[in-house]
Amino acid sequence: MDRVAIVGASMTQFGQREGWIRELLAEAGQDCLANAEIDGDDLEHLYVSNMASGEFEGQTGIANAVAHDLDALPAYTARIDQTSSSGGAGVYSAWQSVASGASDLTLLIGGEKMTHRSTAEATDVIASLTHPAEYKHGVTLPSFAGLTARRYLHEYDAPRESLAKVAVKNHKNGVDNPHAQFQKEVDLDTVMESPIVADPLRLYDFCPITDGSAALLLCPESVASEYTDDYAVISGIGGATDTHVVHEREDPTVMNGVVDSSAIAYEQAGLSPDDIDVAELHDMFTILEFLQSEGLGFFEQGEGWKAVEEGVTDRDGELPINTSGGLKSKGHPLGASGVAQVYEIYKQLTGTAGPRQVEAETGLACNVGGFGNCVITTIMEAGQ
Amino acid sequence: MDRVAIVGASMTQFGQREGWIRELLAEAGQDCLANAEIDGDDLEHLYVSNMASGEFEGQTGIANAVAHDLDALPAYTARIDQTSSSGGAGVYSAWQSVASGASDLTLLIGGEKMTHRSTAEATDVIASLTHPAEYKHGVTLPSFAGLTARRYLHEYDAPRESLAKVAVKNHKNGVDNPHAQFQKEVDLDTVMESPIVADPLRLYDFCPITDGSAALLLCPESVASEYTDDYAVISGIGGATDTHVVHEREDPTVMNGVVDSSAIAYEQAGLSPDDIDVAELHDMFTILEFLQSEGLGFFEQGEGWKAVEEGVTDRDGELPINTSGGLKSKGHPLGASGVAQVYEIYKQLTGTAGPRQVEAETGLACNVGGFGNCVITTIMEAGQ
């Protein structure tokens, strides 16, 4: 079967942005179309990844609005929502649209506009994805992260500093990403002395509230050369859920959705964890980078923290993780994040990552919804 | 290529329901699984069609919640939103999941919980899908319907009564649908004397505010017999957009999204309008049944009203339309409606529609988002 190729990718500046979601989505979409030198009405399908434009801005129907703004009529459009993994779910939908033969040219745009709301308001919207029993008792995602981090440090004899080193590493990577919200390094002391949010996690263990969008252009590999000389293929993609009620999980330090979704993706790609050269993980909280790097099989259970301590996941390490800066320094506009992860892998595989460039023929993106409630893993390879 | 089969379908009672969206979704989902004698964890993908659980109930992440309720872990889940055509968009996503090879067993559940909000509040949520300029000037979907109806009656010399006869016909059909919100006939005088909402349209030209859900089970046709003896196949499906700003359309009496989406579906199925034996159209407003029946090629432009006058679209007519009662009498829980349309065609094609049964080997469902902003057309045939 013809594989699905990514023949274009773009992302906007992440951070605090003016305007509203519709303009942000159109910005990334226009850039992606311009890069491929095509017009909106060349598109057959157009998907928008977005969690909550209705809740954040009182505006729905945004997929249709963006199709209009990009002159993409009569392209079919829909919005894909899977909370904070809406971006990855959009990648999966866009992949399916091409792999099923429904579309020969699909644009995916993921985005979110959040910073016009207070942190409390934004946290409240995000917390509405949790189980109502958790929600009513004030258990938000940051508090799950704190509980899980405490358990992990205890269970695997990991030093608190190892978590902080995730933030230090990802901020260092973000310096070379012109689209990142924070393009500045932070040192270990700064992280360790930042205010406590959910003990033992501190302010710098958390990603920020962010506006931004990112876009991808997909088509069958057989026609990829019509759009670009350098492309990437999605050679494996899978999604999986874990319990909606987090406390029902047997071991809070194991992300079953990561294990299950990556098993599907590895099998489809015919690859194993050892074959991956570069990865973008969903470091919404520093602890999540450990859990994902273990769930994906990069490191043994309870050993992810050592890899960070030993520099294995540094940009010049054996397996660079979050060369983009990750959600931690790049920012986390919910619907955009999963798309921006794939954007980064695309840049790495096509040799266009500039100062962030690493040597890679194969890459992986892992996008997490909720507290691992749903996970999409995407494996990509450089096109031939 | 293996076609995509529908091997199970269910719907809940439509109307004013207790509980919340999650329970409604689980109810249809459980019924669909039970009918096929399978368990939740047999599912590979699970899609939820829903427009606005966040806006209506302050609850997001519902795809994940329902996967949990159906014991469907670790099935991949996502929510599909395309405003009032979310159901049809979900059918398209579910079809793609099977046609792409990503899933060999997909459950789609569409639903909405609305009646706990006032009509004004519900209308306001729905109006948030329109262009902000329209929205701010108070132009909601019912007012578009009024303007379009007036134009249609003028342009094609159609009597006002012809619109009312759509309501009379669909209410008559709804009497035999035990799931319909209104299982009672209305006569022409009742419609013609009901209060004016958006001149010339009156209360009985509009569908109600409704709670409810519906579900479909999809798999490759090659394994359909594992689940049921009687199944239907989706032989053609297409989606298309029209302008987000309604007044930019050249002719308000032409639904371009209907024309474009059905062209894709007809071509894929290798069928023409003459081949369709039964159809479910999106009669959110009576005028829309005329426009769709013309856009789909059943009748010439401006002739749809005559077909209703002459009984062509009655249950015992040449081309029965809305045997289910349509949105008009069955009700219109936004995310459920497109799924419930396909449910009705499935029942007709598998000979299980009871007192509503018509003779049909081929059926069509047309689901409309916004005021024709996005349309999904699905063509189905009885399985072999």
C-alpha cells in the first residue's frame, strides 16, 4: 500500500499572541500552503485540531471558518478533539483520510488561543476533561503530576534534581527554536528554587499557557515529489486509551496508553525502539518525559531519569528528546502541540532544523491527552 | 478494495432525557455492542460525534469517558465535531478508520444533551458556529431559514403550504418511530396557524431541541458475517463545504455543499440519483428538505416542492424521504442526528424498520452543518 507522506509543515510563533483562534489557524495554514506552492482549493480534506475554541472564545464551527479563510472550498472539513492530544488525533485523522483513499491532499492545522484567559480559567477549562469526581474534588492535571512524581522518585530512587534536568535540557534546546515561547536557558538552581505548585513539582516543572498553531500537508507517497523534493513518511501510527479515572490505574508510573499506542505504531512501521533516532515527547510536566521514554521502550522501567542525568537525551546524545524545546519551553497550545511535535520530526528528517539539527533517519512523536487518558504515537522516516 | 460494512446500529429514545451526555452516549453504545454480541474491548477505534458538551454541560474529554464506560480500553478514541453535521462527520471518520486499515472494528456514537438549557441558550450555543459578523447582528440559523424560504417561494412559485406539507409528512412518519420525540401527526392547519418564528416560517417548520444518541458498528465487509447475517455497506461517502458567510453565496436556494458532497458519493458508489430508493435528509427547517432533494439530484432545481405536493416523497411514494420522521419529528440532538440518519437507512436496508419499512436496496443520508456550511452525503447498499 502507498504510504502517507508529509510534504509540508509550518508553525506560528508560540507564546502570547494577539487576535483569535481563527486567525492563528489561518496563519499556519497559509504558510504551509505557500511553502508547497499550492492554493487552498487544491485541498481535498482539511482537519482542524482544537480542544476548546467554544469554551475559550465562544466560537465554534472553526473548521468551516478556516476553510473559508484559506479559500479551500469545497474541501471537506472537520474538527478533531481529543483534549490535549487533539493534535496527535488530528495527525491520525489526516493520515486516515489519505490512507483510506478519501483524500489525495489533506491539510491539518492544530491550534489553540488561551492566554487571553487567566491561568485559573484556563486550568478550569482543561480540568473539565477529567472525571467529574476528580474535578469536583479539585484534582486537576498538575496535582496528578505532583502525586505521580512523588511516587516515581520514591519507587525508583530518583533524585529530585533529575526532574529539574528535564526542564534545563528542554529550555536549552528551545534557545535554538525561533518559534518557541521561551527562548532562554534556565539553570538547575532556578528550577529547584522556583515556587512549589504541586509538591514536589515546582513552577519550572510545568509547561506554560500558550497561543499558537502548526500545520502539516499530507498526500500519498507516490505523488509526494509533486510538492517537494524532501519529505517524510508516516510509517507507523497508533492510538490508545487508559482509564478515565486516574486512580484506577494499577501503577501510576506506567502510562498504558503510551505502551499500547506505540506497540501499534512500531508493528506497523516494522521498527523497534532502538531504531528511533530522535523523539518529541509530551513534557507537559517534567515527570511525563520520564514516563513516556520508558513506556515507549527507549529505557527500562524506572531508568528514564538516568538517561537524562547521563545526557543520553541531550541534543548531542544518543537519543535526542525534545530538540524543539518540548512543551516545556516551546509552549503548549493544546490543539497545536501534537501537530508541532510532528513538525519538529519533519524538520529533523528533512534536514531543515537549522541549529537544532541532529542526525536522524527515523523519528517518533508521542502526544498525550489528559493524564495519559489517550495517547497517539507517530513514527516517521525520511522519504526516499 | 474491501468495502466498509455497517454491522450494527442503535439509537436511544429521542426527546427530553434525564442524566447527562456521557450516560446518553453509553446507552446507545451499550445497545449497539449487545446487539452484535461483542464486548467493548473488542473495539479497535471508538469515535464520538458531539458538537458542544463543553458549552452545554461544562464537560470535555467525553470520548475518553465513554471508552471507559463501555470497557473499551485500550481502543483509540477521539471526538469529531462539525457543528450540526458532527454525526455525518463521525460516519466519515469511522468509515476512514476501517477503509484505511487502521481499525477492523469501529464503534461510532453520536449524541447531544440540550434540553436542560433554555431554547435561547441552546440557540446561542448553536449560533456560535456562524460568522461573528452574522452572529453579532443577531442572524441565527432560523433567520437564515426564513430568508431562504421567502426567496424560494418567490423564485419558484411555490405555495407556502408546500413547506407545511413537509412537516405534515414527516410527523406522519414519526408516528411509527418509537424513538421519535414527537410520535403524533399534525395537520396542515396546525402548521399554517402555528406562531411565526422567522417569517414566512412558523413554529412547526422547525425541528425541536432534543436529547439523544445513536450508534453504529463498522468493519470491513469481508468479516461482516462474523457479527450479523444482515448488514449494509457504505458504497459512497463524501463531504464538502460552502461559504462560512451565508450571504456570500451566489444563489441562496442552492446548497453547494449538498451538490459537491453527493457528487463524490455518487461517483464512489457508481450510482446516480435515480438509483436511490430511500433517503434521510436534514430537515432542521422544512425549507431544507426541498433544497437538499434538489441538490442531491432527486428533482430539478425549484421542483422539490412539487414532489412533496404530489406525494412522491411519502412513505408509499416513489422516493420516500425521512421515513424516520426526520429531524422535524424525530428530534435533532446535534451530534446524534447524522448517525441516526444512517441508523434509519440501515434499518430500511436490512428489512428491520418495522411499520416504517419500505422497499429499498439503496439508501442515502444527507447531514448538514450550519446553514449548509458543511455537508456529508452517505450512500448505502444492502449487504450481499
